[in-house]
Amino acid sequence: MSLVSETQAELQPMDYRSLVADFRAAAWCEAHVDEADDRKLLESFHRIHSYFLRAIDRSRPRLFAGIERGTMINLVRKWMVMYLRCVDEVRGRFPRTDETADLVTLGRNWSARLAISYEGLDRLDVASRYAEYWAERSVTWLATGARGDGVSETYDARMGFIGSPYYVLHDTLKRASGLMLRDQAGNGITSFDLHDAFRGLVDPADLEAECVRRDWVFEYFHAEARHALWAAARAGG
């Protein structure tokens, strides 16, 4: 088995820190998903969440203010389950085998830890953002009443969407740098939300107007990727 080291010199500093944060999030969820003690779980979550924010140079000290403790615990547990479902989907497509390369960084073999090949770990960011989008929108809506009306209620639908042909198509096109859309908080728009936006459009060119309506930031969306995702959504994929 060949070892491949993904070093900080090979990535922009922010990308590197975000990559490692995704690995740590996956490992944290696996280690804590069965934690029965709500107090211990919430304390550990706040610690790892602070690490996530530092990794991307962000500070949101009042993010969870006003959210009732029981509701917060429920959100954390549901986020963990969704995150691990996304990780399992990547692991199913890109398992670590004797023939695959490992990703090793910070002196740790993350492929061995997560049982995912280098190629799979290199795209874990898409899986991470899928679960993060639901969680961030749900929390923001509860805390501020902004940016997230109805998102929390889509949990079951989003869970069922993971691993669908459209989910995989979006992942493939995203990896090929075919698109980049974000919301106003900087969260990457997920395959679930793109599917919801596209399926009602008669013409894929109308997506830019739909992005404005949904308050999304349209960074780039190559024509081939746009048409492929639009056609798949219209076909019910």
C-alpha cells in the first residue's frame, strides 16, 4: 500500500486547515455518536465546534445563544447521524484497500483511521458541507429567525437523498470544479438544495435568478455542469 502525504505546502493554508477539520469531525462523530450522557456530549461538541471555527478563521460566540438545551442536544445528535451517513457513502465508493493510496498528514494516517482511500478523503469536504448546511441553517433559524425557515424539517428527506444518483453527480461535478455556489453565511449549496431549485426550472439559464431569490451567492457554474444537474433534476434523478 502506497502512502501519500497531503502536506500544508501542497494546499492553501485555509484549505489545509479545513481539510483536517473535516477528518477530525468524522472521527469525532464516530467516537461520540453512541454517547448516552447528554452533558458530556454537549461539552465535547462545544470544544470541537470551537476548533472548527478556529480552523476557518471564524468567530461566532453567540451562535447557540437562546437555543434550549434539549433542542441543542437533539440537533447535535441528528447532525452526527447525518454526517456519518455522508461519510459512510464516501467510504462505500472509495474504500481503503491494499491497492489504494493512503492520505497521511500531521503524522496521522487518516485513511487507516476512517477506512477511506486518499481519493475518497480528498472529496470529504462535499460530504461535510452537506451535513453542515442542514445544521447551520437549523441553528441560525432557531437563534435568529433568519436564513433557514423550514430547513430543519427537511432532515428525513435530506437523509434519504444521500447516495442518490443526483448526490453522486453533484459530488463528481464539484470535484471537477464545475460549480461553486454559497449562501450568505459562506455555506456551500448542497446537492439536495440544487435539486430542489432546478426541478422547477424550465430553462437552466434561469438558475441565476433563482439564486437571487434564494439569497445564494453565484460564484461560478460551468455550462456543462449546469445542464447536467438541471437535466437530472428535471428527469427526477
